[in-house]
Amino acid sequence: MTDSNTTRREGDGGRRRFLGGLGLLSMAWAGGLLYPVYRYLAPTIPKDPFDAEGKAPVEGVKAEDIAQPGQGRNAGFAGGGLVVFRTPEGELRALSSKCTHAGCNVEFQGGSIHCHCHGGVYDLEGKNVSGPPPKPLTRYRVAEQGGLLYVYRPDKA
Ligand code: FES
């Protein structure tokens, strides 16, 4: 073996390391490009907002805020918007705040629930009584526990 062969082998090793590093860098670059595409295409499974008992806390309103008959507010829970109110008889109710016409947010207005987008009106049962909404609002069973309000998954109501 001559010195030139030894030098060539050392040069080959350096070239291999360089090409190996370049390959790793290329794979990292390709991964960086493809990951957003994967995230866009991969199905996302929404988290169930209800616990094992089928209930979820109401956010934005407490029982004391709507203690009197005829009081109500827009509120929310992890899965969407609500209208929570007491009927004139004092019964606690919760309806989805998503209008069944085009999905606008409805608003409690004492004796009825109104949608300002196209003039839809619902009664306190959630039934569509005027305007374009094609069906009633989803009704949730609502309960008070320790001053907080909870709604239940509609199929467990
Ligand atoms: S979205 Fe409510 S009436 Fe059209």
C-alpha cells in the first residue's frame, strides 16, 4: 500500500460522511415540507365535550345569573353555543344557540328566541315559530350543581 491509497481511502470516508449528512438533511427537509400536507389531509377527530356521565359544564353563566323567571343569557359549553334561561314559570332550560336556518347565533329575548340574521323566531320550547328556520333548536337537559350549570348530551337527556 502506498501513501496515495491511504489518502484516497480517507478522502472516500469524508465524502461518504458528507453524502450521508446530505441525505439526512434532505430527509429532514422533505419531512418539513410534507408534514403540513399530512396535517391538512389527516382526519381530525373532535374531542367529545361531554364527560363519562354525559354532561359538560356551561361556560359564561352561573345559576345565580338567571335565578329569576324570565332571565336568560347566551352561554357556551365545550361543544358550542347555548341559550340558557328560566321560563316564566321558573323552569331552567338550555337550547343550542345555533340557528337551524344558516347557523347564526340566536338570542334570548324574554318570551322568545330571535335570530337576527334573517328574522327567525323560536318559542321557549325551541320550536321554530316564524321566519325561515326549518326545524327546532336542539334542546339540552340542564341541571344546577353547587351554583354551576351543566348540560347533558342530547341522547342522555
Ligand atoms: S340564520 Fe337564523 S334565520 Fe337565517
